[in-house]
Amino acid sequence: MKIAVVGTGYVGLVTGTCLAETGNDVTCVDCDQEKVDLLRQGEIPIYEPGLAELVGRNAAAGRLRFTTDLAAAAKAARLLFLAVGTPSADDGSVDLSALWAVIDQVAPLLAEDAIVVLKSTVPVGTNAAVAERLSELTGRRCDVASNPEFLKEGAAIDDFMKPDRVVVGARRAAVAEVLADLYRPYLRTDKPLLAMSPESAEMTKYVANALLSTKISFINEMANLCERTGADVDEVRRGIGHDRRIGFSFLFPGVGYGGSCFPKDVCGLAAVARAHGLQPRILDAVHEVNLQQKTVLVEKIEHHFGIRHSAFSIQHSPLTIAVWGLAFKPGTDDIREAPALVLIDRLLEQGVTLRVHDPVAMPNVRREYGERLVYCRRCEDALQDADALAIMTEWKHFVHPDFEQMYRLMRRPVIFDGRNLYDPKRMKQAGFTYYSIGRPPVQAELSETTLPAMEVVGG
Ligand SMILES: NC(=O)c1ccc[n+]([C@@H]2O[C@H](COP(=O)([O-])OP(=O)(O)OC[C@H]3O[C@@H](n4cnc5c(N)ncnc54)[C@H](O)[C@@H]3O)[C@@H](O)[C@H]2O)c1
């Protein structure tokens, strides 16, 4: 099958590469010349485990190429996948300008039997609007299908190659059949291809992300309540998770969800609800709780050190904080809406020195923050003379650190764990003052408050 994928970001690059892997002839298009040049040189602009090898293999076999020439790719394609970004507009609605720009450009070029496949996450009704626009521009009926993507960054190849399900929204059975044929190699373990209306397919993607976000905000709210009442959310989580009606997934408390999908999709769905005259009370609450949750850890830090967030920054604060984990989750270099950035911004405002570490996201962070942060290649380096450590992403190598070495390196043995990686009792024994999410804090047996008090100016 001759395929063009327009938009070669996290989704487009993975989609194009995985489709080439099963023998399709794929052209990935992007308007970003630098990105296309990198890919042509065999370099991968994003971190995604296993992707570099797969891109290399398929490019070498001549099944996968990269270009900025949308017109040529569109003319030749039987299937034209659209995977451009659909970010939040200022009012929380979905900005479809990239999608419309592509549609307007490709309309006159599409082959008679071409199918436009919307892989970007788009609000319900977009498929119908795209079909209408294409027929206006071409003077004939054009087939448009919805094929939302459910991959997770960090496990994207596996998710694409072995999906739980594939959702296809199509008006005509023949169109669904073409996509069913394309996806057959990925569904060999009897996972379903669910053919439905384009409207249902569009809603399915948003409802999935909204429900996952809801679970996260729900457990975060419960965690905060546990903490106030002396309960331990980890015990509560286990107490509920064994109930088969509830389960364990997406019920880990933390510092709030980030990334390019959950925040914008919750707001995007809320905007759709409002446009249809419905008050999206749950979605609004999910978003609101998440915004607050992103500040929970930094507030613990401020409280512990006696600094308050205020318009007046603390001049030349002597505080140094190590930050482990900058991406919005492990396994990716994606820092879009990452909770770590909220913490970093607030501590920088207060003049705190930040020694940061992330195994793959530091180049992206450096692009935004320049030399305002101290970048540390190894997580231990970040701890040097730190007054505290804040853990923002649960990379695997943070799970079993050398606590004795950490204790020696840090100026004060204080840990603010936004991912509940450690056992509080063990931390106390190891000499740390330890704060986590939804669990009672523990004070070091040898209290760090015996260290000299810090001078806090202003605030
Ligand atoms: N990232 C995820 O985990 C994920 C998962 C499922 C669905 N989605 C959805 O997939 C879509 C893409 O997400 P992403 O994370 O891959 O975005 P991204 O920002 O990583 O990639 C989008 C790409 O589109 C390119 N682009 C923009 N306008 C273009 C144009 N006119 N012509 C050609 N290229 C153009 C950009 O240069 C960029 O490379 C979004 O709708 C998103 O909601 C993302």
C-alpha cells in the first residue's frame, strides 16, 4: 500500500515507521525542514525506545522516506494519514489550523481512490467537516476515515505493533475494509478492529483520555485527603485495587498528569461539551485538580524550608535543590506540560539553584531554560550539596539508588518524592526526612533541622 503520513512527530513517525515495517511503501512528510534533514541522516528527533533501529532498517530497505514535499507525497498516496499536532487554543478548544492547512493543500492532488485518514486527535464532527471541505474543493466525494491513535510515548512501538484494539470510523464499509486489511498484521493475537461511525471513533479517543485523566485526578485528590487525615494512600490504593470492579491501573498518586495529550484532550472535550450546551463538570474538575496537583510538591518544599510563594522573590536564596526526572513521564524526552517544569519555574522565581537530571529530556529542557539550570549527566551529580531532592518522574534507575551515597552527597538529607518510589520507614532509618504524596511524612532519625538554619530573605 502506498502511504503518506503528514506530520512526522511522535505519532506520525511511529505510525509511518511501523506501517513500513509490515511492507508498506511509506513517505513521512513534515513542514519542519530541520526534522526532515535529521531523519534523512538517520537521526531520530525524539527519544522513543526501539525507534531508531526500526527507522534505520526500513529506510535502508527503501520502504520509508522523509520529505517536506507534501504535494508529491499526497499525489502518490492511496492512504493519506494526517498526524499533525492539534494543540489547545487559548480558550481550551482544539486548534485545528495545521490540519486545515494540510487539507486545503492536498485536496486538488488526491487520487480518485485516495482515503484521508485522521490519526490526529480531533473533536467530534471533524471527520464530517473534512469530508465536506474536500468535496467542496474537489467537486467529488472523498473518503475520510477516523483512526485515532492510542500509543503511549515510551512504549509507542509496542503499542502500535500490538495494540489492545484498533478503532476505525468510516462512513463506507469498503473504506473500513481497506484499513482492516492494513492493520491485519498488527492484530494477529485476536485483538479487535472496531469499525464504527467517524463520530464515535472521534469520541472514543477523547473519552479514553478523559477517563484515564479522571482516574489520576481522583486518586490525587484522595491522596491529599489521606495525607490530611493520617491515612496512607498506598494502603488505600491496595485496599481498593483488589476489588475487580476497580483494579489498579492509573490509580497511582503523583504530581499530576502532563504530556501533550491528557491536558489538552480534557480541555478539548470540555470545549466540545460547552459548544453543545452542556456543562462539563467532571472534566472541569479533573483539569482543575490536576493544575493544583502540579504544585503540591513545590508547596511542600516551600513549607519545609519556610519560603512562601509570593510576588517578591527571595534574593540570592542559598537553597540548592536537586530535581530528578524532567519529562512528563519515564521513557520519553517529551516535556510538554511536564509537572517538573511547574516546580522548576516556581523555584527559579524564588532564586533557588536547581541541579537537574533526566536521562533523555535534558536537551529539550536546556532549549527552554538555557543556563538557568545546572544540568547533571548522572543523577548522583545532581545531589552534590543539595538541600533537598525533588523526584518528578519515576525513571527506573531512581528506584534503587545508593541511599548511603545520597546521604553523603547532600547538604541536607531531605527528599520530596512526587512518585512515591520509596518506603517511608526505610527512608527514616536511612536518615532522610521524607515527603511523598498521600502518605504521612517522616522525619529523619537524625533530624536535618540540627543543621544550621537557612537565611531566607523576603518572601
Ligand atoms: N504524542 C502522543 O503520545 C499521542 C498519542 C495519541 C495521539 N496523539 C495525537 O496525535 C497528534 C500528533 O501528536 P504528536 O505528539 O505526534 O505531535 P508532534 O507535535 O510531535 O508532531 C506534529 C508534527 O506535525 C508537523 N506539522 C505541523 N503542521 C504541518 C503541516 N502543515 N504539514 C506537515 N507537517 C506539519 C510538525 O512539524 C510536527 O513534526 C495530535 O493530535 C495528538 O493529540 C498524540
